Amino acid sequence: MGLHTVKMKTNTIIRDIRCEQNMTICQLADRSGLHRNTVQRVETGGGVSLSNFEVMLAVLGYEIEIMEMER
């Protein structure tokens, strides 16, 4: 697994998982403590901080695993 894995589009990840769980943007925002506009920005390809990404994933039942790259 290389650096390419990290570069997956965060907007696709969040949107796909949220939709699979039949959760609205407002529900995700409320449960994560983020503003609705923040979630919308992420889902439309805007930037996201690692901490906000991690919070949204946690609400959706996922976590980020950071692994050391093989050299």
C-alpha cells in the first residue's frame, strides 16, 4: 500500500458511506458537531482537515489507520 491510498478523494469516501447508511448531510453534521456547510464543502471536493475527516468517519463507524510505509 503506497502513498496513492492516502490520496483517495475524501469527498467520495464521505458521500458514499453517508449515502449507504441513508444519512442526510444535516444528520452527519449534527452528529459530528460540524456545520452543515462544512460537510457539504467536503462532499463537493473542498478541502477538509484531518481532524474533521476523522470525526465524520467516526460518526459513520470508520476510523483512520495510519501505517508506516515500507522503505
